[in-house]
Amino acid sequence: MVQQRPSDGTPFAGEKMGCDTGEMVVIHRMFRRVFTDAPALVRRVPIGDTQRSRVIGDHVAEIARNLHQHHDGEDLLLWDRLRTRSPSCALHVEHMRAQHAAVAEILRELEAELPAWQRDADSEGADKVVRILEALNTMLFTHLGNEETLILPAASTSLSQREWDELGEHGRTSIAKNRLMIQLGFILEAFTPQERNIWMKANVPGIARVLYNLLGRRQYESYYRLIYDARPS
């Protein structure tokens, strides 16, 4: 459970400031990957193939929800704390809020257009969805880069590790349990095999590593083949 922060963003008594923000870069890498792929996935759906348009549309809707939930966690748990504790970062925080609002508006457009294309699998609907995804990528990739250069350095000195970990917990609890292993698979896809082992040991509890190796990897690979019509690397 995410612990409620003080309403004014001040730290809890006795907490040591300083945290490792590296996990955020990993999550950003995953978002860059899946959203880069999304327009081409939509374009490759044959005209009139509504079975395929439903599959790809559901995938796009899912990664869009995950992005929204990721941003919701930052809105809830990050910005007030940074603005209070790192005044020099206040302008950057407001810039991030504005970018979140811009991304949210594009996500609403995507949510509105996806169902019609999923139902009809027509070229006009596909063009609309692709244009929205391309606009989203332009805004999102700028935002992710800004966050990594302007926000993460300040967060690493202004938040405690417990507070930072709340962001990750918020993200995990926002995802349906039967989709966690699939998301983990997409995260791991960006690593080399050696990097995957190191990252898993440092960031994933032992029981979850066992479950991924026994069941989760097959679940991810099956989903990947469904979406990409290929095996993951």
C-alpha cells in the first residue's frame, strides 16, 4: 500500500534524503520501445481484418493506460515533493505538469478513435489512429528526455528511497496481476541477457524471478508473438 504523504510535500520525520532513480530510466526505455512500434503495428493490419484490429487495438489501449497510470503516480507522489524541497526545480515541475496535460489530451483522442478502427479495420480509421500515435510519440519522447535530464537529478537528492519506491509500487498496483509478467517481459527486452540477470537480481523479488522463469517468460513470449508475429529477441 502506498503510504499517504504529508499534504504539503514535506518529508516524514527522520527520513534520510537520497534515492536511486535508475528504475525510472528503465521504465522510460520500455515506453519508448512499445510506443515506437505502435504506429507500424496499426499500419500492418490488413484492411477489413477486424480480428487483427481488435488484437492490436487492445494492445495499444493497454500501453496507453499504462502510460496514464505512470503519469498519475508522478502527479500524486512526485511533483509536490520536488516543488517543496527543491525550489530551483519549481519551473521544471510546472513544465512537467504541462507536458503531462498535453500527453493526457492526446491519450483521450486515442481512446476516442480506437474503438471505431477496431470495429471496422478501415484505412481511414487506421490513418487517424496512426496520426494520433505519431503526435503522442513526438510529445512523449520530448517529455521523457526532459524528465531524465531535469527531474531525476533533483529527485535523487530530494526524496527518500522509501518515497521513491512508492512510485514503483503505485505503478505495479495499477496493472492487472495477470499482465504484470507481460510488462516485465517488455522491460527485460531492452537489456542484453547479462544485463537482464543483473537487473532482475537487483530489482525483482526472488519469488517473482522464479515465477517469471517458470511461467512469465512463456506468457510474455506468447503475447509477443500474438502482437508482433515474431519471437522476442
